[in-house]
Amino acid sequence: MIAPVTHILPLTNIRRARRLPVPGRVLVKVGQKVNTTDIIADAPSNGQHYIVDVRRVLGIPRNEKVDQLIQRKPGERIQKGDVIAETSGMFSRVVRSQADGSVLMVGGGLVLIETQNPPFVLKAGFSGVVSEVLPERGVILETQGVLIQGAWGNNRVDQGVLLSLAHTPGEEFVRTQLDVSMRGAVVLAGYCFQADALQAAAELPLRGLILGSMSADLISLVNKLNFPVISLAGFGHMPIDSDVYKILTTNEKRDTSLNAAVWNPQTGDRPEVIIPLPSVGNVAPETDIFKPGQTVRIQGAPYNEFIGVLVQIKPGLSGLANGVRTPAALVQLENEEQVTIPLANLEVLE
């Protein structure tokens, strides 16, 4: 069975395809160095449509003509605030456009408008070098350095100098840990259960935040923040993995890229911490085959986010407490307890 891999690597060759969702323009060339927030490609963004009911807005009776009050024609470009229709007289009433766009249709007292959305822009996501251009679609970026993959991100990218607030892997992130010296930094913190700590981070502001874990109640708040937030273990009260903690704290004060991408199994996108280094590493595989001796992380209750060592892949199908029979493995947890876990609930850490 193919095993999904979560990378926790102190040095590797990082090669990522950065693609547009639709055909567009590539703005960089092979060999060009880019930073995390550089725009490397863009593409047109489909606008939305809305109908202006001029008769209703102006309060025109159905037995009266209304189309002659409309001042716009199909194909005409309009800006937010432009007059669409207006009554005459001393106390005229006006209908204005709600957004920039184009008039598609006029008739029967209705005006159909397509809004003009800004183009979709693709940012690099990490500091590296363009090794290949994918015409009209994007690029392949490469760098060497630390690669730490997380479980959840708020879909932002940025970079800054890495500072650590977590004196231990299991420390809670609280507001009082922050001060003005951390403005513009990427901060490593423990688990987060307090909204005011995130609000204080936004007020500084930080350039990025790496959390061991966080309360699921904070998702809506984190999604509104303007800087990337990555939760390494996901949601709940979980410490930073000891290997991750060691790698990140030993690279403190290095320039660090955060791509807090939403985890997408189809595209392979996932939240990543990348710290470029001057050394050269090997390319890490994105998948593996389950085998004894691997360090694995468990996904799913009652051992969610527990880390252990795969001891044995059980032959045939194993019966679970819920009555399901499925391929499974014997995993030894860090407390020496051995448990049977479905292979579908395991990911390899390397």
C-alpha cells in the first residue's frame, strides 16, 4: 500500500511546481531568483454577474416605461458609483453601479452587469530559483534547505527571520510572549487556545506564525489574518514534535518562508516551512511503501497525531473494534505501548 509522506527534513532539495488554475502569463524566466511573495504568474479572473432591477429600485409602476431612464448600453464599461439609471425632475432618484464591470444586457427594466475582478496572481511561495517554465501555467522552483510540512494552513504566504517563543515543545502561546522586537518576524510558538494571542500577533504585525497545534474554534479568526499561520499537528492540544522543534530552533534567526497552503491531496499542495540553506541535499520522495522501522504519525481517534514506529504490517485484513476489517499495522507508540492501526490512518514521517 502506498504510504503518504510528511517531510521533516533538516536538509533536502526542494522542487515544487507552482501552477495557475487557468492559462495565463508567466512573469519570470529560467535561472531567475525569486522571493516568497514575488508574483511569478497571473491569469484573468472570471467576474460575477448581478442584475439591477431598475423598476423596483426607482419605484416605477409597471404601467410606466422604464427603459428610457437607463443610461447604459450593452458592451459599455462602467465603474463603481457610475449612474445606471436616473429619474428626471427636481427630486430625481438615481441607481448606481455597485462595482467596476461591463454591461451585458439591458431590457425590461433590468440591467445585467458582469463585475471586473482583479487578475489571479500566483506567488512563489518560497525563496528559490526558477528551474523550468511551464508555458501559460507556471514554473518549477528549486532551493536547498529545511523542509517541514504541517497539517493545516490559512492559505497565505510570506517570509521573515525565524524567532522562537517556545522554550519547550509543549508550551502554550499567549499574548504576553510577544513584544515589539518581534515585529516582521516569523515566530515559532506552541499550542494556541487564546484568540487574544493571535490578535496581538496581528497588531505587531508578524510576518508568519508556526504553531504546534491550535483550537479548532480559532479557525475563522486565523483565516482573517493577513499573515500565514501553519499548524504543524492540526487541531487540539498537542506539543511540537521533538524533531521538528530541534530543527526549527537550531535554525533560529535564519530567513524563513511560510507557504500556508490548504492541504490538497489531489495537487499535493500542503502547508510548508522552508528555510533555504547554502548546502546541497537530496530530493525527498513524496510517497513511500509501508515497511517496518518507519516513523509514522497516526490520523484518527483515539490516537490522533500520536507518533510511533511501525513494527509489523499485519497479514490479510485485521478486525477493528467497530467491526470493520481492513489492512493494518502494529505500531509502537513513544510510551512503548503497541497498538493496531489501519494503514489508511498512517503517514510516514521522514
